[in-house]
Amino acid sequence: MPKVKPKNIVVIGGGSGSYAVLKGLKPYAKNGLINITAIVAMTDSGGNSGALRDEFGILPPGDIRRCLVALSDETEIVKQLFQHRFESNGTLNEQSFGNLFLTALTQILGSEEKAIKEAHKILKVYGNIIPVTLENAHLVATLEDGEKIIGESVIDLPRHNSNKKIINLTTNTYINANPEALKAIKNAEVIIIGPGDLFTSIIANIIIDGIAEYLKYSRAKKVYICNIMTKNGETNNFDVHAHLHEIEKYCGGQMNFVLYNNKKIPQDLLLKYKTEGAEQVIFNPKKEKNKTKFIGADFTTNKDIARHDSKKIGKELMKIILDK
């Protein structure tokens, strides 16, 4: 029986969203059904990643680290080590070992690109993790009243009136896409966008020069995984279609599939999120679009946080990938 050629899959995003998708797809990469490439946003300016970026002049390592761990075939203790955060009363408090490791590799090898490739070998990664750009820039969000917010960290944790809608996202300086990211999109058979913070994790990739154009003209199946909860300052009052509208606006083309969670979040958890200015993202069947297939299911974990379950999302994605 002839061996089936693995499908080329590209996942675009960052943060915990990409982690869940990649972890869910890893078993299928291990058995040879798919080749995975993750394209990761490089505009994080907050927290410990931002601190390392400022101090050492490197690209933020946090989202790269998460993706490496998600696709790693190393032992659990090694994966825990890369995710470990120090507890101290000093400057290392809450800093991630994995971030420091990538920073050290960058200094030793001379570039983030070489450091990431070496980390692939060390962690036995099933797939390829690619920074969307190798150049340094900060996000600039223009609000509906014309106010401009500069920096991922202050968009992510708003100090302005968070009810103001973001009408445009760009960068503070022109930057080129990583050629490896463009090549991956060109060769992709399925492109998966999301989930994750709509502007600071997802669209932050698409606005990098060249990415939107390659997405628009790609003949790959395009899948958008919608967030389970809204994000204060980014997607206040957004339903599934409002999320999709922004994705398609920046991509310049239509998604073929949209995956959304249709399980009601428990009331006690909703109340917890309400204190953060977030609510469950609702799907309105009256807004369904021609040529886009909407797939609703229970994609949540059974934990006390509203996040996507890796196994559930991986299984549903493989149906699309394998045309089942």
C-alpha cells in the first residue's frame, strides 16, 4: 500500500491559542499525516518576554517557547522545565526558564533564527516554528475616535477607555515578513488562523508586509478558530461574525471554515470573566455567510478557564484536513 503524502499545515497566531492547536495536531504529525508549520507573532512588548526584549534587544521569546513545547516530543519533565517560572523576590521573579534559555541560545549562536532552529533539535519538535518577522516593531492601534495606542502590552491591558473600538492595526515602522513564513503559506494545503487575542496575537501576524497578500492568493483551505470569550479592549461585544469580519478584512479574502464553541460556559465562570470585562462569544445563525462553513461544537476544556481543548480541536481540524 503506497504511503500517503503528509499534508502541509500552517497555523498562524501566538500565545495559549496556538499552543492548544499545535498540541492537538501533534499526534497526527507524529504518525506522518501532516507537516506542521507555526507562524508566530513577534510584537509582544509586555511581561517577561517584553522585559527580555528591552534588555537584550531580541525578539520576544514567549510565544515561540509555547509553540516549541506544544510540538515537543521530549519527556514531561523537560517540557515542564521550559514552562517553569522562577519564584523569587528579585529580578527573576515570574521569569520563564524557556525564555531565558532561548535568550542564551540567541547570544551564543548570534541570531534568534539560529536559536529557534537549535531549540527544535533539543526539544525534538514535530514541526517548524517560524517568527512572522525577524525585524523589530511595535503595534499601533487606532481607536474609533482617532486616538492611537502604541505597544502590544497597552493594547492587551488597556489603560485607555476599553469600550472604544479598534478600527485599524498597524506597526510603528515598516517591517518585512520572514521569507520562511511566506514560503510556508505558499506551500500550505490548509491554513489555520487562531484562536487567540484577535488583534495582538492574530492580526499582529497578518499586518506584517507580505503575509496578507500571500494569504489572499493562497489556494489552501482557510480555517478560522474563533475565540470562546471576548477580550476587554479588543473585542468588546463581538459575536462570531464580528471576529470573522476583522480577520477577513485584514486577510483580504474569505475563510472556508469557521470553528466556534457552542457549549454554554458555566455561570460561575462567566461571572469570573465578567470582572475582567469579558463575556462568551455568541454565534448568530441568521448571519451565516455563503461559501463559509460554520462548525459549532463543544471545544472547551473541563477546567476552570474558558480555553480550547487540544484533543477536541485537533480532531475537528483533522476532519477538515483529510476531507472527512
